[in-house]
Amino acid sequence: MSWRRSLGRMAGAALALLCLAGPAVAQQAGSDAGPGQDKVLRVCQDPNNLPFSNRAEAGFENRIAALLAQELGWKLEHTWFPQRIGFIRNTLRAKVDNSDRYKCDLVIGVPAGFEMAATTRPYYHSSYALVYVKGKGLDGVRSLDDLMALKPEQRGKLRIGAFSSSPVTEWLLQNKLMDQVDWYQNQTGDAEQYPGQIIERDLASGKIDAAFVWGPIAGYFAHNTRSAPIVAVPLASRPGMKLDYEIAMAVRHGDKEFRQRIDQLIGSNQAKIDAILAEYGVPLVDGQGRALPSSRQGKP
């Protein structure tokens, strides 16, 4: 996975969360042909990472990129690369062969304050979630405390899915649940794999009983998995365990005017962006990390 795919990766900060970039390289200033000079919005996106993006442009980051291009009156182009180590180096910082032009100029989703690029204002704020199958004995669980309040014999039989570097790792350790965890790799090296498989494949089939995943993944696959009724419960951060993160967009450090332009677009189109997020079931939280009422308007 990427910062997102890691969000242990994300988390970490969110991801820590983020391993999006690869080895540090010297920051290059934008070339004379800066972003948008030819009226093309070039975005860097993962080709197989729903609900965020895919080649069919069916993810919410695809939709938001299209919205920005429409508002700018520019053509939209994509550079596809799996979001894992080396993503920034091979997209935002990579130039087209025999050219001074960069392959792409905008990453639609990174943690606010992401160090490998300059970030815009946040455009959504979400949290990790607990997911489980309805009707399998966990229907009353709405928090980590509820999970621990289960009878010891029931709690002791649970198989829990979590990604390595997940922000809930310390909590699982403190509550003596580590022996019950099936760990998933943040970055498998297989471009055909994607984080949502933990829900629509392993959780739905009963291989695991519950899982901790980044909220947008939880909300989307809870709504779209047809083989089992999935429940997604956004989780609140607690002392020593941050579970909510603000997500922004990223440009190169030297592209200050372009970043300001994207900032303005986010601000003037926040209601439209929120509507897209709602369609994809992205759980949103307020500034204190408290879940906001769901406003889903349908499935994408």
C-alpha cells in the first residue's frame, strides 16, 4: 500500500501514513513551463486503489481531479503509478524523457504536512474504522471500549485483521490481542492487490471477524461489498493513539503559485468535494476527531 496503503502508512500518519515517497532526493524547482502553462491538469494517481483511484477513473480522487480540471477549464491527464515506495520520485518529481516537463503536477491525496511535497489546505478529515459483518455477534460494538467489553470467551475467539504499522498496534498489544491478529502487508509489491481486499475478500468470507482500516476504505467497501453485510464504525483518537488525519493535495515545493490556485479551488468547491466524498461513504470527523453525521447520497 502507500501512505494510504500504509496509513499506518496513514497512520503513522497516515499514514506515517505515508510512505508515498521514496528515498529523499534533492528538491527541484519547477521548470519555466510550470503547471498549467499549456492548460493541462496533470495528476499523479494509482491505477488500482479504490475508493481513491483506478484507470477507469471510478475513484473519488479521480472525480475530484475531474472537478478541478473542469473548474480550471483545462484538459485532464493522468500519470499512473502504484502508490508505494517511490511514488513521488516516479511521478511528481519525474520528468518526461528528453523534456523539462514533469510527468504530473498534482497528487490528490496525502496527509496534511506531508514532507516530500508542498501540501494544500486539507480537503477532508477522516479516521480509522473498525469493520465487521453484521449479525455475527459484534452488532453492539461501536468503539474500542465496546470491543473490550465483550465476554472474554467471545473476545478470545476473534480473528482480527490489521495492517502492519497500523496505529492500533499498541492498543492491540496493551489489550493482549496480538496473538489474534492476522497481519497484512502495507506494500506487497503486487500491483493487482489493493487494501480493500481485507474487507471484500477476507472479512466477508469469514477468514477474519473484524478489521481495522483507514476510514475511506472502510466506508466504501462496507457499502459496496455484496457478499456480506459490512458495518463500518469510525473510531475516535485517544491519548497516545491518533486515529484521525487531515488529507490534503500535494504539489512540488517550487510550485507556489500553482499550490495557491489549488487552494483557492478547494475552498470555492468544498461543498462539491464533500458531496463526492459522501457518495463514496467516506466517514468525516470534525476538528476534535468526532464523527460527523453521514450524508451519503447514493453509491458511485
